Amino acid sequence: MGLLCVMLVVKDLSIAFGGLQALNRVSFSLGAGEIVGLIGPNGAGKTTVLNCLSRFLSPDAGAMWFEGIDLRRQRAHQVVRLGIARTFQQVELFASLSVLDNVLVGLHAATSAGRSLTSLPPVLSAALGLPGMRREEKRMRAQAMEVLTFVGLADVAGWPAHALPFGVRKRVELARALVARPKLLLLDEPAAGLNPYESAALSDLLRRIRDGYGCALLLVEHDMSLVMGVCERIVVLDFGEVIAEGSPAEVQNHPAVIQAYLGTRSYAEAD
């Protein structure tokens, strides 16, 4: 990783579901501002890693450190406040809400409204229309619009989410993850369901996010052209274990990676 400051350290991460060992002593690290791909065949454990990092799952063993903080001691909402955001395989938007309101949801854990602007409870402050709450709402909307402009969705900010094409809804979800200005963005198959044009545009957007917002990206993806084109380093999982790690060129030519993708082994479940 050269001179990059190490931001995330995963060490010997293990978790089993019944008799299935989903992760077995998985270790890797990620530097500030780095784009790292986490790839592998279906069932390799990629999404399980993201679920552990975002604290939707508790690993059986191993360590996860983010900027020196033990993630195993954090809950999901605390992880968000530390500066870790994520997207999901399936688009999880509020269909009846506008694009802008969906993005504003991503600010709920980071806004000072959630930690009380006054001595009154935040909900009561909002109901009374107190000046501090009005200023906070204005600031939040401006921040959400800034992100929507960045991802090219300012023109549809008032549209209901259900009225948008699938590829646009994927970008709304990405904007919602980005709006709180995370230090680390966990992306779970952001190119799934996109056409080649949309996938190419996503590749450019991910680079702009890294450069414009200064956040690191951990990318789980099956679109190998996207992964190889945008990631600086790649970690490969197979049956819950790391089988290779290196640059895109190194990983592409690694015998274990070729076997995992082209071999005849079967997988019990998909990520």
C-alpha cells in the first residue's frame, strides 16, 4: 500500500452459520483514499465481510479496526457515526418518498438534530419550528442537493423513487450513502443490473467520489471489467478464505483465482 495511511484492518475474521464456515481467518487492510475490490465466486463470503464491518453480523473470532477503533465494540449506528457507510445488493429506497428525502435519510445518524440542538427533545423542537431546527433542516437539504448534483441527479430531486429507472435508483442509494461524507464507503454490487453504458458511467463516478470526497472504497462486485478498471488492489475470497491479493494484473493471472472462477467446484449459497 506504499505510503497510504492504513484506515481499516481486518485480521483473522471468522464466522459460521450452523455447519457452514462462511469466513475463515480472513485478513486484509485498506488505506485512506484507496479503492479495493473484494471479489470471489457466489458464496465466497464477500457480503458477509461487509455485514460484519457494518455490524449487521457479529463475527465468531477475529478483529476489525477502523482508524484505531475496535469495530467489534460498536453497534451499527455507531459505525455510521465513525464514518462508514454502505450500499446493498438490492436497492433499499423508500418508494413513496422523493429522491431528495431518500438522500436525507442518510443524514439522520450524522445530523446534530439526532443529538439534540436544544434542551428539548429533537422531535418536539422540530414540531415547534425552533430556529435552530430550521437552520439544521436547511443545512441538511443543501448538503443533500450538493451530493445529488455531484452524482448527476439534481434534476430528479423532487421525483418519487418508484418513478425512476433501476439504474437511477442505484445512484440514489449511492448518494444516500455518500451524503454524510463517510471516510469509508462499502459498496455491495453497485453495478448489478446495470447496462454496459451505466456500468462505465459508474466506474467514472467511483473515481470521482474518491477524488472529490476523499473517501476510501471497498467494492464487492461481479462485473470484472469494472473491478479491474477502477480498483488499485484486489482481495479474492473463495469458500470464505483469502486465496489471493494484489494488483488487478497480479490477481487476473493468479492460478488459484483462475481455478476458483473457472473450476467445477459448486457453491452452497450465494452472497
